[in-house]
Amino acid sequence: MHASLADPDLTAVVALAAVAGKAEGQAFHGLRPRRAVLVAGGTADTTVLFDRNPAPLFAAPPAPAFLVKIVGGTHSGFTPTWTAVFRRSSSRGSRR
């Protein structure tokens, strides 16, 4: 997010389970060109609480802004099977 605030060539921001809120979102007001902001968070995230970070961050910047609310998503994967998927994908091509 900070890079996009400083560099007008970075016109899109993706914030995944970001520790950011209303103040960080308001920093996008008045920037030209406008930044497109995508915020994603999980409702079961106990590290970055959805109502405390992603929701206020999404509500603060000017349009265009988009919110992905992953119902039941956690901080480390957005799905209960993420660990198994990661283990399979990270072990491909490894030496035994």
C-alpha cells in the first residue's frame, strides 16, 4: 500500500488480510491517478480481525474499491485444507 501512495505508476493495490484500517484507506483520497483498491479478508481470521481491519480499510478509500469477504476464511489460508494443498504443491519436484 505504501508504495502505491508514493508512486503514481502503481495504480492498483491488493491488500490480503492487511493490518491496515480506515486511516490507511483515507490516505488514497486526492491521489491522481486514482488507485484501484482490492481488500480481502476472512471472517474466521483471529490475527487480523475482519471488522477491525479489512472492512474499515475497504470503506475508506475513494472508488474504485472492492471487498472480498471470505466467510470462514482464516489468516493463513482462507480454507481449512490450505495446509494440505501447500504441502503437496511445495513438495513437487523436491529431491527425496
